[in-house]
Amino acid sequence: MDLELIAVAGVLLLGAGVTVLLVNLRKERGATGTLDQIGTYGYVAEATGGSEVDAPGRRPLDRLAGRLGDIAARRLGRFGENEVRQKLIAAGMYGTTPRKLLGYQVILSIFLALVALWGIPALGRSALLAVIGAVAGAALGWFIPNVYVDRRRRLRLETVDRQLPDMIDLLVVTIEAGLGILASMRVASETLRDPLGQELRLTLQEQRMGLSVGEAIESLGRRANAPNMRIFVRSLTQGEKLGVSIGTTMRNLASEMRKRRKAMVEEAAQKLPIKMLFPLGFLIFPAIFIVLLVPPFIRVVDVLG
């Protein structure tokens, strides 16, 4: 009886989800597309390098996540939308809004809860265990999107941090060759890989849309809030305010970045012995002890036996 009730509940929830999906597929997309374009102004595929491809199979799921996110946001009230937006921008997910991410959390929570409600009784377990598994699955589904965004943000900022010294060296060469800061950044954006090349293209696009050079560079620092990027933005803005030559500023910054890169390499090298303690202590040493001590132990047992 319990298994039948769980099966009926799962079928009803699945039917409700399919109904919502079909309703969203029939909605007109004109107004929604315009509002999305306004909400993410400037972040078009040309500038971002196509980091988020709008695949045909993904668009219905995106619209469903957006609808569910709007409903959940109205129920939850304030859920730190600005902070989530900054995290998504730092992760390079310009096509994902905070409410859409909230919708994905809802979808994944419902999906994992339904899997637990159906799968655990199918394995012959009790209904109580199925309910506990559904609650655990819903909690896991709620946290997985945030963990994914945080990890993508961290890896992306680390990549920007590693690429920045190369960008500054390239800016020094092009500025000393006679180009301006914007022309040098354009050359760097065409030369460097993403994500730094992507961020430079966005900065140049913002400047073309009306921002001053200083404001566009400060926006770059807010999007890619990495340690080296903060130094780069601060040096440029202070040099502009004090009237220091861009070439002088870039040469000094390039020297400082080389020193920071050397210090980072030395720091990573000093951490290696600590990182090797675990594999040495739990993987290598036991194998060595087995190879060295087991044969004498066997001989001692044979002699005494």
C-alpha cells in the first residue's frame, strides 16, 4: 500500500512538471527575449566568445527554470539576488540570471527527490527510508547548482590571475610601439585565450557603448575580481588620476607582476612537502612496509612453527 501511494505521488508530480513544461513551450518568446537582452545588455555572443551556447534542447529547460525561479523568488522574497548575479558574472555565466539559477535548484531538487521516492522502494527498502532519501535528494539538488557556480567562478578567476602577467607584457610591448591603451587591449583580446580575452572584449564593448575608459576598466575589475586584476585596475586608475604615463605605469606593473608570479611559484613549491604527506603516509609507506617486513615475518613464523 505504501509503495502504491509513493508511485501515485511520483506520477502526479511528474505529470505536473510535464504540464508546466508544455505550457511554457507555448508561451510567446518575443517579450521575454527583449527583456533578457535588456537585462544582460552588452553581453552578446560576439563579445563573450560564445561561452554559453543556446542549444535547441536547452532552451525549453531554460524557460522552465526561469518560470520556476520567478515563482520561487516571489515566495522567498529577498534571496541575495545581487550577490548571486555577481557570482554568475565572475563565473562567466552571462546568459544565466539569478532567478534562472534558483529555478534550476528547484528542478534538480524535485528530480532527485522523485528518483529517491521511486528508486529506493524499487530496491525493496522501506517507505521511511524512501522519504529520508527524498529529503536528502532534495537538499542535495538545492546545493549542487551553487557548488557548481562557486567552483566555476574559482577556476575562472584563477585562470584570469595566471593570464594577467602575459597580458600586461603584451600591453607594454604594444603601448611602447605607439598604440593607445584601447588599441592595445584590442590586440590583447585577439591574442589571449578566454576567459581573459573574453573579459577584454566585454570591456571594449562597454567603452563603445558609452562608458569612459576608466569606468570600463573599473567594470572589468568588478567582473573579474582576482588579486592580480585588482592591482592592474588600481594601477591604471591611479595613474590616470595622477597624470602618469601609461607606458611607465605598464612597465612598473609588469615588473611587479613578474615578482608576484615568482613568489607564487615559490609558495607552491614550499607547499609540495605538506601535500605529499598524505600519499606518503597512507599509500607509499604501507606498501614499503609490506614489501620489507612481510617476508621476514613469514620466515619467523615458519621457523617458530
